[in-house]
Amino acid sequence: MIKIEYGKGYSDQTFEYKITIQKPMTVGEFIKEWMAERPDEWGYFGIYDYGRTIFGNPQCKYSDGKIITDPIPDKYLNAEIDSVNGSGGWTRSDFLFKLMKDEPESNETFGEWIDHDGVYRCSECGYQIYTSKALLPNECPMCGHTMSNCDEEKTNEV
């Protein structure tokens, strides 16, 4: 069950939403229920990425009860929601999901080197650090995610 109360309003006739969900609920369940209850609305669904992007990362756009851009990957759709922030007006509603934190699996990639100039990206929040392997911090400065267990094959490329 999704319950929305209107919060602070703005001059463009949009409002912040106070969203209450029946827990536990996954991102996929929320999206399915929202689009079934409000098939004429449009907006964005996104995964909270510590404020790096407006609509989150990954994200998708929806309209008329359908996802109209690349969908959010299953790993996020199947994740349990910790909280949801939202805003909108008229027929637009945007949602940003914070996910429950789980301990990383032993084979999880903690980040990756994305070029040969020493740019390392955290796999949790996407934050990019310009550094060397020797100076790579143990934790991401943005989200605190462990970064030291990176993919050795990619690490050795730098």
C-alpha cells in the first residue's frame, strides 16, 4: 500500500510528497502498484545515489502506465525499500528510492577503474575518485562503502 500526503508547495505548483509504504516492499512492487493505481501519470523512478543526480542512478521514465526508457535493473527492482522521497504536480510524480543496506556478497565488485588516468568509481554510489591504487581510500568518501576490494584485473591496468 502506498500512501501520499502533500508537503511543502512551490510556485510552479509542485509539492514535496510524504510517502508511507507498507513494509517490506521492493522497488519493483512499488513501481507496479503506482502505475496500476495512477495509469495517467508520468515522471521518473530512481535509486538514490547520494545526491549526485536529480532523479537517481539508475533511473527510468514512465508515462501512461509503462516504462518508456531503459528499465531499472532487476538487482534494484528486487531490493527492499528503506524510504521513498517524492515530488510532483498535476500528473507528474517523481520518486527516489533509498534501499535497505545489506552486507556485500564476498564476490561483489566494490568499484572499478574507469580509465587509465586513475579514475576509480564506487559501485555503491557512483562517486568518482581521481587517485592511484596506492592512495585508494578504504571507504568511499561519499557513502562509506568499502572500496578496497576492487577488481584486480581492472586495478592493474592503471
